[in-house]
Amino acid sequence: MDALTQYLEQNQERFLENLKACLRIPSVSAQPAHKADVRACAEHVAAHLKSIGMPHTEVVDTAGHPVVYAEWLGAPGAPTALLYGHYDVQPPDPLDLWKTPPFEPTLRDGKLFARGACDDKGQVYMHFSAVEAHLQVNGKLPINLKMVIEGEEEVGSGNLATFLKAWKDRLAADVIMVSDTSMLGPDQPSLCYALRGLMYTEVEVTGPTRDLHSGEFGGAVMNPANALATIIHRLKDADGRVTVPGFYDKVRELTELQRTAMRELPFDEAGFIRESGAPMGVGEKGYSTIERITSRPTLDVNGIWGGYIGDGAKTVLPSVATAKISMRLVPDQNPDELFESYAAHVKSLAPAGCTVVVRNHHGGMPFISDPSDPMMQAAYRALERSWTKKPALIREGGSIPVMATFQSVFGKPSILMGFGLHDDQVHAPNEKFSLSSFHGGTRSCAYLYEELARG
Amino acid sequence: MDALTQYLEQNQERFLENLKACLRIPSVSAQPAHKADVRACAEHVAAHLKSIGMPHTEVVDTAGHPVVYAEWLGAPGAPTALLYGHYDVQPPDPLDLWKTPPFEPTLRDGKLFARGACDDKGQVYMHFSAVEAHLQVNGKLPINLKMVIEGEEEVGSGNLATFLKAWKDRLAADVIMVSDTSMLGPDQPSLCYALRGLMYTEVEVTGPTRDLHSGEFGGAVMNPANALATIIHRLKDADGRVTVPGFYDKVRELTELQRTAMRELPFDEAGFIRESGAPMGVGEKGYSTIERITSRPTLDVNGIWGGYIGDGAKTVLPSVATAKISMRLVPDQNPDELFESYAAHVKSLAPAGCTVVVRNHHGGMPFISDPSDPMMQAAYRALERSWTKKPALIREGGSIPVMATFQSVFGKPSILMGFGLHDDQVHAPNEKFSLSSFHGGTRSCAYLYEELARG
């Protein structure tokens, strides 16, 4: 065993404690009440980076939550990698479903439970640990390294593009590295080359201008909750396809070769559906589960509310009903292009007797890259070394909107090397990160820097 | 002007103060937190009845909220009337839409604003004032009077049938009187001969057993909020008819004569829709607005919720989505007979990949009576005397489930003589009762007792 690998093994417990300290800070970017916590988390991350030997670290203000920037440029002639990650987390709701509190990281059965354990604090701290190991063992990194750890990923990275453009020269790099994706299974290292995009909207339907007595008025005016149900129902057809005109125009259809490659992946479809807790898999006609979640767009209600939702019964005919509705997009769909068509379609689906407002919350471009790029090949080798197993080349269903921004601003290849598992419950109660992922991922990151240096 | 009418005029201000004292008690029967307030209101009503000269008054415990019972039997040979009303009120939510607090009764522009001002405390206190006037002016009432003022009308009168059956002999009467309905307009006295019934349900749809990340799983499993929307959409067809099998089997279709009579009522359709604040009237094809709200069944979502409903965006695929869905029924539909068929239908409408639970909250039979009955004719005369205008014979869209219970337990005619207005916002924020209704109604009640005595 080489000294680097040995150091990584001997310090696993401490690496975990470092991560737990960060997980205790409730950096919920979506909720204004946590604004100060988000900043405190940025300061904490910056202090940690300085403590492991990255003195050129700073907390950079934006119009929203701050960015943590760090750099180590002591490897002249070697490639420069830009690590992107995020320290903000999703809201922990519904709180009552957490077995242990979301911001009190707790170890159970080799898994660390906390909001952000996997998405993305756990995966960012793998890199921090890998950096520490190189600096401690070798006194230096094999590559030049820049880090951008942002605080708005979970709310659409609204201010990151401005930051990237303003800092473009300083951030110049040969490759972008991101660890915010998943593995096909606990022992199946996976290299991701495509992500879905996102269009997140809110649809508000108003019927009467005030809540009415359902006995007095029921039957004579449009109920906005019934109308909203009709709109949502009509947004998909019987085959599970989204009915927005032009929605599929720019979708890259899978080739037969791609479909075959996907079929051959060690993807446990039955296990995946079982993990979801759904009674069965259901989706767009003509596609397999793995195709549906990685390569096909879809539409989901993320939240819906209206009328009386308290105890007991209230015979009210509500004035307003609202739904948060988002669409996952695939290459080359563009949320900015699609929104107008979507909004007009939603309005056209509404029954008579109500008014509809459609808001665009945030969006993100889908992403696709070339698995044969030398940088991707370096990542492939790093994973194979770390896990002693051939990595799977995968596409993912989630969105990292900033990947498209990196692509357009820097025009450099991006490595998506993540270690989440499908049962990590990211964005849900009881989010966790497996220690096997955390430590295997840390080793993979340490090897990745070496492999990138080898070119 | 006779002495009775004069007394009523001279004491209007005090009658109003009596009502306001009762409106200050938040007797919200649906909310467990208000249990003690509901009882306090019963005690308050009983104390008031004793103070106006009805010493035989008591608060009777039930399995739920108490009933106030009172009687005055000093008119041997005269008919006996049983007054039914309720002292409980609807929840005041949403609180932020009230211009003045719901339990601080406030006069503005000749209208008294408070939760329960019209439904039904205001209308119960008309009778209390009329009783006081007779006892003060004449030392007696022209009829024997029994009163049942209950505390569970707004939650389905779950324990009243048991009370009525247990007290059947003591409650024996020649006629039932209820003031909990409306007038066609501020100067149009109205006598109601039919009410709609109610079936109030809750539909809970579960997809995955836990909240999921919509990127990771979106497209591969059924979203319960989307599924709930499909169910709700399919519960009505394109003509606005409810799709539950057998739903219309027992509906008494309107005869041409009845439709003509309804057309000739002084009902301001445009004004009614304007008051609702809806952009236009919408409902079952082939029926007018007044037919839709009085003589046709309908289905409304009263509340819907699921997923993330907080600030900002959360890309969650929810585990559960729920809706409160109620149906207004018309003679001779029976909610007990229809529920099984409804529940089976709801389940059959659900898309694959989710499970559905249908709960029956409470129901009420529709009601219809004979306008030519001598007791109804007495009420007609009382209204005509009080308002110096011919009363309209109307049907109402709301439900007073206990009317059917009175009909089956006592087999006696019922007088529905109410003074609400369509803009009273019962069950909604800013509920009010017009002083013209309160005082004109009080006079009508005082005359009603006289006309009933005349036979």
C-alpha cells in the first residue's frame, strides 16, 4: 500500500468528524430564516480549507448566498482542475419523518444520517480529505487545484453564472470536477456523462375572489382546485408524455447503440423500484426504467395546496389553488425556450371560469459530455484503481444546472464522479451517506488528481 | 303599531348587544383546541335563555359537544313548535383575510361582522329576541315552544340523532322551526322548502412510501399528486356531471312546472355570480344557475395538499397527496347508499402505481317539504306581515342534515324561514349579518308564533 492510500485509511475517523462538523450547520438556502446559517457554513468551509493547507481561500459575496473560493497553484506544468461543489442543502421538511434530527449527524449501520450527508457536503468533504492527504504525505498536490463551493445550488444557482463570468480568468482550468452524482450500486463505481435539466414552475389558479360556502355556490362557479386538477391531468397524455407543444422537438432520441449499452449496465431495476417504495414502475410508454430516469424528460407535481387543509371538514369552495410543477429536461431541451410555450399551454388547459398565473421559479440546462475525452479517461482509471472494478458509464436523472454554465463559459471537459446511492434519500427525510461511499470516494478523488497529472 | 312590534323596535340595540356577547365566544366545533369554548358558548346561551324568561333551560351533554334545551309550555291548547338552531361555528381560517378579527363583532355600514353572525348565532338570537318580546309584552307566548340549540351542526351533527331519539317524547311538537337559510335579496322574504344533502370525503393517494428526489426517480414511478389530479379530473365529465356510477339514479328531475316557477323567482343571476367574485357562471350543462345551486347535485374539492408547500422550490416527488372532496346531494340521493359506489369509483379512476384510501367524513340527507302545508302557510303570512311583501318559495343549496332526521324521527312539517343574504360570506372570512335581516327576521319570528297559534 502506498503512503497516500495508507494516510487515507488511517485518518478515516477524523475525516468523518470534519464532515459532521459541517453537517451540523443548517445551511438551507431556500429558507430566508436560515440566511445567517448559510453564511456561517461558508465561513466554516473556508476555515477548514485553510486548516488543511489551502491558505488562498476566501468567502466571496454575491447578490445571494456567498461562494467559497480556494486555490493551490504549486504544480507548474501540471494540469489545472476546477472543483465545483455546494455547501447549501435542501429544506429538511417534513421534520417529523426524520428518525434522528436532520442537523445532528448520526452514524447507524455504517451510514451517516443528516441533511446534506450525501448532497453535497459529504461529497465535497471527500475532496477536502483527498487534498489534505496529498499535502500531508507529499507536501504538494499532483495538479493545480481551484475550488468553487457555492451556496445556492439547491435554489437554482441564481448568482453563480455572474460569479463565473466575472472570475472567468482567475478560474481558468483544463477540466471541471464535480462529485454530486451517484453510483449504480454500493460496489459499482460510476462515471456520469449526462444530466437532466430542469424547469421549475408554479401554477396558481383563482376561481372566485374569496372563499365561498360550497352549499351556497357549489355547482354554479368553477372551483379552482378542480380546475388545477384538470390542468395537471392534461399536462400528460395516456402514454405518459408531456403535452406541451414542441416539448419533444429538441429531445435527442436514444440510438439503438445507446439503448443497448444502457441495457447492459448493471442496473438493478427491480431493486431501484423497491427502494423507491412505489408499488410498481410507471412511466413513459416504450421506455425502460433506466431510460425514463436518465434520458427522457418528465413532469412532476412537487407540491400542491388550496382550500381547507386542517382538522375535520370545512365546506368551503376555495378561492385559490396552487401547484409547484417541475419538468426534468434532457439534451437539447432549453428551459428558457420552453417556458413560454408551457405557460401558454397551461392556460389553454384551464377550464372556463378561472384565471391562471404561471411563474417560472428557476431552470437549468441539461448536460451531456464525451466519455472518450482524455480527462474522462483519467477519471475512469482513478475509479478502477480505487474500487478494483470497471466503472459504469452512466447518465443521471438529476440536474446540476451549473454544468451547462461551465460548458458555455469555459468550454472545457467536465468530470462527474459521484458516490451517492439510490437509497440515500437526498431531498427527503433521513438523507444518508454510506461510509463505503465516503471513504471509497475520498480515495477515488486522491487518485483522480494523480491520474489527471498523468494526462 | 301594536305593543309587540313597538317593543321589538325599541329594544333593537340591546338585542344586538346580546348577539355580540355570544359572537365573542369562539365556538369552533371542528377544532379540538376550541372544545372548552364550545361548552362555554352552550352555557352562555342557556344563561341568556333563563335571563329572558325561560327558566326550564338546561345544557345537555352528548358524546360530543353539548346541546342547549329549553322549553316554555304555558299555552295549553295552542300548537307546540320545536325551534332548532346551532351555536357552533365554522373555523375562521384563513385568518389574515379578515378585516376585523372573527371573534370581535364589529358594525360597519349597517352590517355586523363576525364568525357566526349569520350562520347561525344571529338567526338563533332573532328567535331569542322574539321570545323575550312576547314574554315582556304579553307575559306569555302564543304557542308552546321547545328549543334544541346544538353545537355540532358545522361538523355533521354526529350526536344529534341519538339525542333526538332519546328525547323523542319530550321533544314532541306539531311543527319544527329553523332559521338557518337565506333570502333571495335584502328586501325579498323567502320561505325555503328544500335543501341539498352532503357527502364529505377525504381521498388519500400514496405513491412511493417516502418522499423522493424528483431527478433521481422522476419519470419512473407514479407521482401521487399527479394521480390525485387525474382522479379529481375524472370525477366530473365534460358536461359537469359527476361520473360516479348510479349517482343520478335517485335524483328527482325538475318538472317543467318547477322550472318555470324557478325562472319566475326574483333571483338576480348576474348579481349572484358577481357576489361570488368568479369571472363567470360555470356548471352542469342544461341547467340555469339557480337550478344548479338548489336542485342539482355537484362535487367540489374543499381542500388539497401534498409535497412541498413552503417558500421557494424543492424538487421532491411526494409520497402522499390528499384532498377533501364533498358532494352536494339532492332529493332523493342518500349519502349512505352512495358512499361505497363513490369510493370504488375513486379507486377505479386512479392511475396504476399508487394506492388510494377513501374516507367518509360525514354526510347529510337532502330535504324537501310541502309548501302547501298549513304550518308553511302560517310562516308565509308571518313573512308577508313583517316585510309587507309576498315571500318567495325557494330551494337552497346548502345542507342542514338534521332536517331529514327531524322528518324521519318526528314526521312533522318543518318551516325553514331564514334571513341570510348571498353576500354574507358564511364559511368564509368577513362573515356578516345585515341589521335589516336581524331586525326584520326578529319581527318575522315574533309574528310566526302568532300565526302558528291562529292555525
